[in-house]
Amino acid sequence: MSSLVIRLVCGLLFSALVLGAVVHPPDNISQGIGMMLPGAMLLSVALKGPRRSVIPKKKREPAPAVVSGESPRV
């Protein structure tokens, strides 16, 4: 899926969450705090986009060159 589509969907879900909290406020503070975590996650993905990998991949070494006249080792 395209990064742009994921960011758009997360932005729409975040705006729906905020609009729902404004129209029907949570009954107590624990419900409001419970809504902040998914809202923060959706907002961060909408702004920064999905990350491919946190750990960088190791660079592979190039294959050794075969000297003409020698048979390749197996």
C-alpha cells in the first residue's frame, strides 16, 4: 500500500477520533487518557508516515571477482 494512502487514512481516523471526543466527551479522565494513546499513534503516522525499518540493513559485500583462467570455487 502506498505511503500516501496510509497517511491519509491515519489522518482521517485521527480527525474522526478528535471529532468524536468533541461531540461526546469522555465520562471520566481515564477514558480521556485511554483515547490519547491511539490518537497520538495515528497522528504520528499521519505526519511522519510509516517507517520501513528501524534497524538499518547491513551492506552486502560484493562477490569476489573471478580471475580468468581459474575455475570458480564452489
